Amino acid sequence: MLNSDGVAIKLQKWRWLALLSGLVVVLASVSYLVSYQTFIQAEQQRTQDRASHFRSLLVGVLNQHKPLLSVLTEDPGVIGVLSGEPDIKNQLNQRLARYTTTSGLESIYLMDPEGVTRAASNYQHSRNLSFMGKNYAFRPYFKAALAGNEGSYFAVGATTGLPGHFISSPVLGKKGAVIGVLAAKIDAATLSVMWQSSEDLGFITNASGVIILSNNSSWLYQTIEPLSAPQLTLIRAQKQFAGKVLPHFSWQVVDPSMVTVEGKDYLYTPHDIGNSGWVLHLLSDPARAKKNAAFVALVVSVLVLLLLSWALTVRSRVIKNSLAKSEQDRRQLVTMNDNLGAEIKERHRAERRLSLAQKKLLQASRMAALGQLSAAVIHELGQPLAAFKNYLAAAEIDPEGEDMAQLLGNLDAVAMRMQSTTSQLRFFSRPDETKFIPVELNLVVNNAIKLSQAQCADARVDLHWNPDSQMVAQVMGQSLRLEQVVVNLLINAFAAINGGGNVWLSLDLDQDRWLLRVADDGPGFGSQDPEELFEAFYTTKASTNGMGLGLAISAAIINEHQGQIWAQKSIYGGAEFVVTIPSKK
């Protein structure tokens, strides 16, 4: 039994086979449709060319005998018979018979103004078939010639019962009046000469839509459109089709280039002959185009199958090579995995060693920081404690002395310094839990300036602060802590230029953040790295002026406010500290 993988592979093969079969069918169908349309267009063009050729042949046959009639209308014998000269009638009949034979006409005959035949080429035929003495005044071609025009009319002969095309010309007397009509009949066989070499079916309709000529005799005298009552009455009065029924032609126009005749489809090409409303309808069998299109589709299918076979062969070869390459890659991958496993084990050992070293380094760093902190605390508190002890000893020596007030003041100053040191250290011991509220930075800066006025005066510094009274610089924060930051920055600036100088404060909005700048024209940073200024216990001041915690505390406060602080060279040549805090939304 096949496992699930085998069944899946088999189903996949069937899917591919179905897909390829569908592809072949689609390409064959498209090829057939495209080529069929191409062959149909070529066939339509060929049919159009043949229709033009047939029209030229037919028009030539219809017009070639008109010069003969024109000459005969001026013949003295013709005029003499119409003038009543009886002796020349036989001679004229014989001449008309000769002209009929040599010209290929069916008959030539002469009628007086009443329509009675006075001379005819078939004078020797029996009375029933001869035109002699017959009256054809009801024919349209007679009426046209009697009116002085050339006549043209297709009809079934009223005397012979044979179809043909009648042409006529007026015979003029000496005074220019019409004294008779000379007519000739072209038989239908002569008119059908164009069908002799044609592979196509066709028919010609007159102005009434009646089929008068065709290479399929069963279609003759059928109508392509129903005839109206007046049309039928006129046809009967003119005896045009000798009383034939004139049934409706069994055809259907599918589109302008396709018709169905007696249940079979044909390519359809109508062509106007230009002779009293005659139209040539040429039909060609589309089977030839279908056969050629089927052959093209077969060739395309074979080519596609050959191409697919070649593609499958190439694909099989590629798959075989890919499998071999895959096996080689698999072996290499196994080797690489083994090597990688060994490397991973070695890396794990190295990571454990590194982790141990990092723990030792962290412990050493903590001990170093603790030592640095201890040294700073001992240094900062040792001197005040020694001074405190000395002041107490002096007080014990002379408790009622005059210098007691000064000693108490000194003791208070020492206590305040020790309190300041412990308060700075307490900042690092635990975070402040005060909630943030909207704070106006202009007020923060103003309060910080007031708090640092004494230091500013001692350092003889000119402070420049010109805030925009219309500007509302609100942030979310703690005003006292932000004041501490500004005070620290101002005191640092005053200390840097102690002895006279300038400090500038500015507050600007940069998109959604406020920028507070504190710049001076002091000596700047020198060789110091500005980034080290924000480390705890880093200081450039004398030991009596601080522990190096001011900027570290300021950086921590700004970080609490989701802001940033950095130091850079100012445009005034000194140092500049920049603080950014998000604006209140």
C-alpha cells in the first residue's frame, strides 16, 4: 500500500498531467480561433474580389449590345417598316435573324407605338413562339423607350416562357418623334456565364428582392424579403414572372458577413451591380477556413507537445542533477553540523568563562564605586566633623566668651554643609515618588535665577535672560526638581567664569520639545570630555566646592522627565548646556 507521501506524489503527478493537458487544449483552441478569423478574413477578401469580377462580367454582357440597337434604330429598313412600307418587312426580318445569330442575342424585334411587333428575328417560329403580331405594350422596357429613353428589364418571356434580360431603344422619325421601339433579349444562360468557373454559390436579385439569376436553379424566383401587395400587383400586371408563385427564400442573415441558407452557414458578400437595383449575393463555404484553422491548431498542439516533452526532459535532468547536488550538500551539511556542534560547546564554555569574568568585574566595579563613595563621604564629612569638634572645644574653654555667637554661627554653617552633602547622597538612595503636573518653564527659570542671585553676584556675572512674554512653555514635571537642574547649571556657569563674565539663558520650542540653553563665555571644557561631566563624583572644582554630584543629579532629573541633557561648546567661546523636555500635549 502507498503511504501518505506516495499518494500525495501520485496526486501531484495527476495534477500536473491535467494542467499540461489543459494548457495544450487552451493553446490549440486559441490557435484555432485566431487562425480561423485570419482565414475567414482572407476568404472574405477573396469573395469580395470575385464579386467585383462577377459584376464587371455581368455589366459587360448587359451593355455590349446597346451599340447594336443604337445603330439599328437608324436603319432605313427599320424606319421603313414603321412607316408602312410592306415590301421590306421580309428583308428586315432576315437581317434581324442574322444579327441575332452573330451577336449571340436570343431575339431582336421591332414594335410600333401601340406595342405590336412589326418585325422579329424569330419570324420563322410557330405562331405561339414567334413575336410577330404580339403586343408588348405592358412591358416597362417598351414604355421607357416609347418615352424616348433606353429601357432595361428582366422577365420571363410572355411568349416563349424563357427568362432573359430585355433592352430597348426608341426609333425616331424624320421629325424627331418616336415612331417605334426596337428591343432585344439576352437569354439567362448568357447572363449566367460568370458562374461557369465559380466554386461559390450566388444569386442576383432585382429591385424587388426577387432572385432572377443563380447558379443554383432551385433558388430562382424566390424573394429574399416578403413582397407587398402593390409589388405583387405590379409584377402580375407586367407579366414579369409568367404567373410564378415567388415563395420566400429560406435564408437568415446572422450578421453582415454570415448567412444561413437552408440550414447551412455561408460567408456572405453582397455587391451592388448598379443596374436598376440589381444586387449580387455571393456565398462561400467557411468549411475551407475551418479546415485550415484545424490544421493550424493541430500543428500548434504538436509543437506544444514537443516543447513540453523537451521541457520535461530538461526538467528531469535538472532534478537528477539537483538531487545529486542535494546529496552532496547534505553530506557537507552533516559535517558542518558536527563542526558547529563542537564550536557551540566551546562557545558555551567561553560564555561561562566570560560570565564569571563579568561577575568578578562587576563586583570589582561595585567595590571600586563603594571605595570612591566612601572616600568622597569621608572627605566631605571628615573636614566638617573636625571643624565641628574644634568649635565645640573652643566653646568648652570659654563658654561665656565674646566669640560664642561667632562659634555658634560657624557650627551652624558646618551643620548645613553636612546636611547638603547627605541630601545629595540621599538622591541616589531612592526615587522620588512625586507625581508630574503641568509646569511653566519660564517660572522655573525665574525661580532658579532668584535662588542663585547671591552666587551670581559673588562671581560678578552678567546674566542675560529675555523670555517671550507671549510664550507659554508648559511641560509635565516637578517644578522644584527642574529648578534644581537650572540652579546647578547656573552655579556651574558662575564657577567657570568666577571673576567676571556673561551667562545667557534661552528657551525655544523645537517641534514638540522645549530647548533650554545655558551658555557662558568662560574658558570652556579645555581637554575635558563633555560626556564625563555627567558621571557621579566627577568634578573639576576644588575639594571644598563640591562632590561632583550636581550634573549627575541634573542628568537623572532630566531623564525622569523623558528629556535629554548634553554639553557642547557655546557660540560665545565657553561652555553650553542644552536641556530638552517634551512639551505638554
